[in-house]
Amino acid sequence: MKIAICPGSFDPITKGHLDIIARATTLFDKVIVLVAVNPSKRCSFTAEERLDMIRRSTTQMERVEVDTFSGLLADYVDQVGACAIVKGLRAVSDFEYEFQLVMANRKLHNKAETIFLTTASEYMFLSSSFVKELAEFGGNIADFVPAEIVGDIMERLGKS
């Protein structure tokens, strides 16, 4: 079985993330959406809340599992026997950052390949940070995140 990991903070998950995840399911037998817990990163949602939002957003996707991990990605890849790490790219600037991570992960665990998928053009500008800022200013986020989680985000971040 070919297993791929789609790691990220997913704070919150966006339609751009879902585009990458859905396309990864066409390439692999199982795709694990991995909520990375990074103590140095301040998130708006807890790991448990992010897991729940991802689960609700991917219920229609076969072969998708959701998990969380607070260690090195290379260790998780080893633990589940994954053959690939799937990352989405929006722009060249994403590649520069992701390339550094690829080289580090390759040094730590050289059995898994990193696969880059470019996001669909309608999501090239989209990021979790953009969604959070829009919500904080009371903007309509419905076009940018799954319908299942709009309420969660607005309840936490939107203007009352």
C-alpha cells in the first residue's frame, strides 16, 4: 500500500488545502492529513479542533485519514511506512521554504520522496493567514473554506 503524508498546520484548513489533498488521493492508496504540532507556532485553533475541522471537511474523500504528531515529520513517515510527503505550492516563494524542508527531511529519512503539487489557479493567493485576517475583520470567508467549518472560524475569530 502506497501511503502519503500531507503535513501542515491547517489553522484552519482551506479549499486550497482540500484541492491538494483530493488530488493526492488519486496518486496514493492512502493519504494521511497530518496536523503538525509546532510549539513555537501560535495557532488560533487547538490541534484537536483542527483535526475535527479536517475530518468534517474530508468526509467525502475516500482513503483519507487525519492524524496529529508533535515530533519530527521524518519520524512520523517512518512510523506509518509512508513512501511520500505531499506538499502544495502556490508560488515560487513557497518552493524556496519547502525546498529547505525537503533537504532536511531527506537527510533524516531518505526513503520517502517529497511530491510538490501546484495548487489550482483559483487558490494561488489563498492561505490560512488570509482566511483568519478576513474573518477577524468580519469578511465573508465562505468562498475560501469548506462550508462545514465557516461557523467554527467565525465564532472564534469573527467580529461579534
